[in-house]
Amino acid sequence: MSYSPDRKKARITSNNADTTKNHVSSTNRQSDIIDLTNDDETAPNSPPFQLLRTRGIPSWGNQGPLGFDMQQHVAGNILFAFVSNYMIDIGWLAHTFPDLLFSDFLLIVHGQQGDTEGMKNQLRMLGVQEEAMHVFQPPVPPYGTHHSKAFFLQYSTGIRIIIHTANLLYCDVNNKSQSVYMQDFPLKDATSQVTGSEFEQELLQYVDALGLVLRVRERLKDIIKMHDYSSARCHLVASVPSKPFEFRQIDRYGHKRLGAVLGAYEFDKKFASAPILAQFSSIGNLSPAFLGSITESLSAGYYYTEEQKKVALGSPSDGHVRLVWPSVAQVRDSLEGWFGGGSIPGYYDRVMKPMLLDGGYYHVWGGHSTGRQRAMPHMKTYLRFHQDSKEIAWLCLGSHNFSKAAWGEVVNSKKYNARLCRILSYELGVVFVPSKEVDYRKHKHFGFSCTSSTSPKPQCDIDRVEFHPWKRNGLQEERIVTTDQGIRVLECPMPVAFDLDSMQYPGHPTDGAYDTMPWHISKDPQAGFRGLDALGNPFPGRGSYFGVLQRDTPEHHWQHLFSDSN
């Protein structure tokens, strides 16, 4: 099925007219909320990741790397489209990314229980032919879900890999703090590795684990193998559900995979015992063993002493990972009010564990540094930074929430007499380290684009890269500085959405002290918080996940707003 402007026009005016009429008109009424005019291609020197545009925040908060327009980049003459997510509103997807419907083949992998046939029916009504689509929900064990959020888009010139943090819903993409990694890769040529790079092998391994039907799986794998990923500016970090006591390499997936990646890198000595932040939108039933295990993985890496002795970076000096989590007041005062808390599922018995409160784990969501203090976080960010300079040693973003289901629980298998990492969910993320960015900047494919006629950018003459937080009154654009020793250092501004020095919660909050109380919910639908939110609604607020909320939309009950995944 080839792209044709005439066929596109016909499909929109006939098949799409009735089925998405209400949806499209309601979305258009919101067009004054956010400017979706197409910018130029990705900025000439864009950082390794960016933030999605967000409605309702100061205009400066949507400039440059703080304002990635997903609509602009999931577009063009797409040959094969792989769409991976947890929650997908097909009507909104079709309206926002219409070029997906005209790809030669559309593969959707989702995590919504029992929605596969419904999605296929909607696509048929939009004119997508049966032979040009496949919709699939991977099987998962109890308490697991397919949670990975990504687009793999094949063009005639290459493939575009987008890994992000948003469900494909209007409210997720427009109203919340989200992050995204995007990179284009060219077709292989005579100089490319025959067996493929590590990034390619990780992609293939992940696709194999999805359980797709053979013809679709092999077609996707063949497309992946056609492209050269040697310029990848990050490492892939995936999670895949384990079969009961399955014996496999323990560091293949989950937090053990992240630890293996970090453990292979040398870092500056100043990052020894440096703080580690974990920011997420859902928290699992944490145990001391899990906290110890994931802290060990996040603490991986080494440095050399002046005597050239190799030393591990070690755990943070404060003894634990800092958990960045919004307060009750921040949810109440957010762009979506109380309803916004539905995308931050943290049940009381999990959030308010004495070991977390007494241990000083929690730090308040900041967001002021990027204008996102009222845009509740749905992103997931893990990083290590230097306390004084705020320089970032490494950063990981993706779909992984802070739970055993997402990152994996290390268990001892008597059957195999081995330690295994038991995972329940599908997740996908990437990790950035400065030395990997150096390789990318020096690569011949630096700046390659599938959808731009411009040639790749000239390779950078640099010796080192440093990651620093993007600052409104500080570093906003990358710059090269030369040290007294003649070393050329590229200072790269990383658009971390929250403040690295966010306030620590003061232990056990008193009743009603919403400013110092970590956000949490009760499974009792009658339980709630007092007062009106920023939109003038009482708890639990009012909103809609699918489409745009209209005046006559019934109010959603509290128990329908939450899942453990998101």
C-alpha cells in the first residue's frame, strides 16, 4: 500500500468522516492551547533527549529542547510503522499522526487488556486494510503489562527510533511532563558491520521477546537489520517478562542490564559516592532487598586513582537513591487538578512505608527549572550527578517505573543454582553516558536525518563531553571550552525537567499538610483529600483519558482512574 495524496484525501473524507467526526472537532477546539506549527528539523545541535511540548506552561518552557513536537516527527512517507505503548486512543492517534494510516504496514503493540479487536475495528473504519495492519497485546504474567513506549518508523532512506514516556492519549502528550529520545539511522553500506552493532542486537533481542506472529516478527527484524546503528548515542535498556525460573544471562534485562552498561564505563573521580535520583510516575511494593539491589545497579561504574588503581564509584554517600515524587498540593494545583493524580498511581501502603519516610528517600517534584511545576510528571528519569557542580554522570529515560515488575527482582533459583532477575513487564528505555556522546559527535553519521535533504553534520573536533542541566539563566545551548591542558570539552545542556536540588520531604507528614505530604491514593473510592483543585473541582477531580473532555462527559469515578502501570 503506497502513499498517495489522492488516496489520503479520499480516506479522510469518506471512511474517517463519521467515526472520528466528534473526536476531531473536539480536538480542534483545543488548538488555541498549544502551538503545533511545524518547526525546522531537530535543532542543529540537539541534546541526546528532549522534553515534549506541554500546554498551559510559560512559552519559554516549550522552546528548543524543552518543546519537542511529536506530531512533526511521526510523519512523512512512512513505509513500515511499529507503534508500541501501554494505552492508545486510536481516534486521537489517527488525528494527530495521520501518516501512520498510510504506511505500507502498521504494527501496533499495546498493553490494554481486551482492546485488540476494538482497535482493529477502529482502524478498519478509518480505511486501513486488513493486510496492512497487525494489532497485538503480548501475553504477560500476573501483575505485568506491556508498558514500552516507542515508534520505529521506516523511511526509504533509513529508520527513525523514538523512545519516549507518554501514553498515546491527548492528556498524556499535552498536559504532563514527558521526555523523548529520537535518532535516525541510515541504510547499511559496504562499510557497515555485517553482524550489526550492540544497539542492533538489543533491538532484535527485544523484538524476538514480544511473541509476535512469525511473518510480522521476521519482517520487522529484516527492516531493523537493514540499517546501521553504529552511530547510536545511547545504550538500549529493556525489560522482558521472565518465565518461571527461566535461566538466562542475569544482566540481559532490567536494572541488572543498566548496571552492566554503567559498569563498563570509566567516570570522573568526582562522581564517587555522588547522589542518584530516581523520578517516576508509579511506585511498586518496595522491599529492602529490592532497594539494595537496584541501588547497587545504579551505583555501577568506576574511576582511576592517581596511582591508576581502578575503584568502583560506590553507593551514594547518603546511603540510598533519592526518589523524586510530587506532593498532594502539587497534584491539587496542577494543570489537571486532582484528576492528574490518576496518572501517578501510588497506593498509600506503598508510598507511605515507614522505611521510605523515615529514611529520607522522598524529594519533592520541582519542575520550576523548565516551567513544569504544574505539569505533573509522567516521565521516568534516573541519573547520577555531582552535588556541587550539578554535572550529570549519566542519565536514563524510558518507561520503567520504580517497581520490581518493571526493573526486576533478583531471586535465587534452586533449580539452576543461580541468581536470576525476575521481571513481569515489557519496558523500554535508553541510557546516555558522555563518552558515548563523544563517539556520536565524531561519527560520519552525526546528524543524519531520514526526512531532511541536508547532509549529515560535520564531525565535532572534541575530546570530552560533559552533561549539565539545562538552565533558563544559564547553559541553554551547547558550547565548546578548552581547558588549560588544551582539552576541548563540549558542554551539553540536558533538559532535565525537575530541579536536582529538590526539597526533601520532612519525614512523616501531619494530617492535612499537603505541601509536605507525598502524593498517594487509597483503594477506597470514598477516601480522598479536602478542598478544590486548580480547576475548581472537588476530589477526585474531572477528566478524560480518551478524547478531550466535553461538558456533557460523565464524571469518572476514582476507582476507574488508576492502574499500577501507566
